[in-house]
Amino acid sequence: MQAKVLAKQLKAGKAPCIVDVRSGFEFRSGHIPGAVHAPALKILLRMANLPRDKEALLVVTCEHGPRAQLAKSLLGLAGYRNIELLEGHMAGWRRAGLPVEK
């Protein structure tokens, strides 16, 4: 999903579930408003606060991409079927000047 599309959905109050798989330190230093913090281990252990609806759209992000790819695979194994990666990830989101919350 393109960052600007997600930002418009956020502004309209119609954003999908945003899954941030970075470390706790990275998440606390600034994340997309409303994002769920779900590092790969939490996903693997089924401890992440994710939607029960396995068809819900999930937008996964990390800092640059590799952790998001891993999380996408883990989410697929957990039964989620509608998973997209955030284009540019958090680095791109910040470069675009889009909002973050701490």
C-alpha cells in the first residue's frame, strides 16, 4: 500500500489495521497513528493484538522491509489472507513528512 493512500485513509478514519513489527524502542520513538505493535515473536506466539477477522486488511511495516516480509509470512501462516506491505516502510513514511505518534 502506498503511504499517501494510507495517510488519506487514516485522516478519513477508515484505515485498516496497521501492524508495526519493529522493536519496542523503534515503535516508541515514533509510529503511524493507531498502529499495533506486533514484533515477529509476538505474531509467532499468537500474542499480538490483531483482528480476529482473518479477512481484515492488514498493512505491515518495519523500518526498511525485511522484518515486514517475515511478519507477512507469519501472518499468512496464522490464517490472515489480506496482507499488504507499506511501500517505503517507516523510513519512507517519515521522509514523506507523514504523521507519527509516540
